[in-house]
Amino acid sequence: MSPVVVACKLEGSARTYRGPMRSTVSGKMCQHWSSQSPHEHSYTDDTMYTDGSVELADNFCRNPDSEYNEGAWCYTMDPEKRWELCDVPLCRPRPGVELDAGVEKTNCFF
């Protein structure tokens, strides 16, 4: 069974975030994780992504190594701006629901 995709982060670091956001806080489009242009990077190992592979991570906001505790981020398509945070909201559980990695999207407020 594959993990459920949620549109919010379950924790501050967003390490487990698998949502569809693909633009940064300032509206810049994210670079594909499998691409080395316009910014070269070393995030090429499939095991770094909760999606299962660098290809499946597409150009979504992610936190592939959890080193950055502020949340999901991405390299941008702007040659002048290497990377930027994404504004992924924190999941807030509905009353009586505990959140975990398999949380249903319908159990969160957005």
C-alpha cells in the first residue's frame, strides 16, 4: 500500500511531506530534482525522497535530507535564486484524530 498524499506537512521539517506544491514562498517555480539546471545539486539518491525516487519527486517542494528544519524547499528555476522555502501549511488534525505518516487527507484542516 502506498502512502497517502497529504497537502500539508505532518511536522515542522516537512521530511514526510508528499504534497503537490511546486512553487516557493515568493512564487518561483521549482526545478525538477532530477535536473541539474539551472542549479547543480547532490540530491540524486532515490532513497532521499519519500516519493520513492528522484523522478517521482518531480519538481515538488521537498526536504530530501532533513538537514533544514524550517520545512519543505526546492531549487528554483530562477538562475539568480538557488533555493527557497515553500509555504507548506502544518496539518491540524480534526478533533479526535491523531496524525501519522498514513493520515487521510480528509482528516486535516487546511
